[in-house]
Amino acid sequence: MMKEVLQFLKDNPTFFLATVDQDRPRVRPFGAVAEWKGKLYLITSNQKKVWEQIKQNPNIELCGMNPKGEWLRVEAAAVCDSSREAKEHMLQENPNLTSLYSADDGIMEVFFLQNATATFYSFTSEPRVIHF
């Protein structure tokens, strides 16, 4: 089931990640995603506010839409994975990021989604929910 979410995000490579900054929502575009050891992974820099927000409150939400008017929302907890292997895998799956990051640069952070609820929506059918 997680693979369906992964495929939707890969097929629609600009999706949005929402965090909480104290009492305010913050949303920004993301695009890099990968599966590693059966989990959905994302990447960011520890120099960005998004990383501080995730560390303060790991509850995040993803949202993306395809050209057919179908969209996906994923609620989850972000869990840091500081392993070199996870970082290397993320770069292998997203080679466009190698100009920004390396597994040993001290800047790159990867995290996976835990206790995720994904809901697929469209204007023509009922929402469909999966958990992973």
C-alpha cells in the first residue's frame, strides 16, 4: 500500500510538506522521495527551518495533486534516520540531489514516515484511505 503512495508522489514530483512552527502552519514544496527498507523517506537540510520544525514537532502532512484532479494527503510522524546507508540510498534514488548533498556532508538529513495515514481524493469518487 505504501508503494501506491510512493508512486503517486514520484508521478507528481512537486508535492507539499506542512509542518508546525510554534502555533502557525508552514508549507513548502518538496520533490525527492524514496523507499528504503519498506519505509517512505524524504530528505532535507539541517540548515533549513523545516528541519528545526520537524525536530520540535514531528507531525507532518504531505499533499500533492495530479493533472487528472486527483490528490493525496498523508498524515504521519517524521522519524530521523541518520544512517549513512539511508542517505546514500536517498541520493541513489534522487541523483539530482548529488549537487546539493553528500552522505557525509553534515548537512543532509533523511527521515521516514511513521504511523502514516494516506487518503486519495478525487472529485468523482469517495476518498480512499490506507495506513502504513
